[in-house]
Amino acid sequence: MEFNNENRGLGMSGGQEVENPKEACGGAKPPMFNVSPAVLAEVGLGMCEGGRKYGAYNFRATKVKYSTYYDAVLRHFFAYHAGEDIDPDSGVPHISKLIASAIVLRDAEIHGMLIDDRPPKTPEWHKEFLQKIMDGILERHPESVPAFTELGQSERLEEDATKEPNYSLLNCFTCKFTQDCRVNPENYKDCRKAQGKV
């Protein structure tokens, strides 16, 4: 039998393919195949930085506070949300740094090294309260206006570049500028000044 990528892991019995018993056993265990090695490599860089600064696996030797890593995760997440992809202090992507912080948090929890300083639990009724409000918003506004995103901003600018400016929308009929005021509000201000209207 010639082994290749198509028959790797398969055996032959009486001319028929049979499943490798190791695969049948391994298939019932926690899977690792679905975890991205590329992301794990970046997380490893973040963990390496922490290990060199504080000692690898320090979070198994000394208890850590939940609040410390809650803050760290959100700082990285908010920085990424605001448009910063890479942590300037380490050069590691913010998303991978927040995953590294979450790993420390969970590992400490698993090994009984987590100081649980979370605030008191939110009452269960609050979820229903929020959902009731959300249901009302969806009922009043069944169709949502598209969000203003980085992707959408680029598409709008490209679309506007192909259109003739419509200054009448701003009650501006004598503007000498060539760029639509809706794209560059400074044009509108300068135009109004030229007309003596401001």
C-alpha cells in the first residue's frame, strides 16, 4: 500500500479501508485540530514576554486577582476596538495579548490560584429586563441603518468620489470648492465665511 495524504491514517483489511483504532479512540478526546497554531504562536510570544518579566508560570506559584486580568483583557480589547492592532509595548497583536491574559486567568482558576474579587452577582431578572428593552427597540426600528465602520467609510469615500457634489443640501449654492462639504466639513465653513454668512 502506498501512503499519501488521501489514505493517511487508514488501514486495509480484505481490500477494504478500515479506520485506524487510534483515530477512533482519539476522536472522543478533547480536540486540538481546530485550534489555530498561528494564533497560538502569537499567544506564546505574549506568554514569553510575561515569563521573562515575572517568571514563567508565576501564576501557579502565587495567587492572582481576577480584577488584574479583567483590566488587562479589556485594555487590549478596547485598544484593538479603537483601531490599534499591535500592542506598542511588546509588538504582539492586542488580540493575542488578551488571549494570553485570559489563559493566565483560566489556568489560575483551574489550579486554585485565583483570587475571585469579582463584584456581587447581577440578579437574574436583569437579563429579562434588558431583553424587554431590546425587543422594544427592534419593534420600533425593524430596519437598522448601516453602521459607520472603517470598511463602510472607505466604500462611502470611493462612492462619493464618483458623484457630483450636491451643495444645495447644505443651503450652499455658490461654493467654489471642488470637494463635497459632506466629506470635508472645513470646506463648508470656509465657503460660508466667503459668503459673509458666518
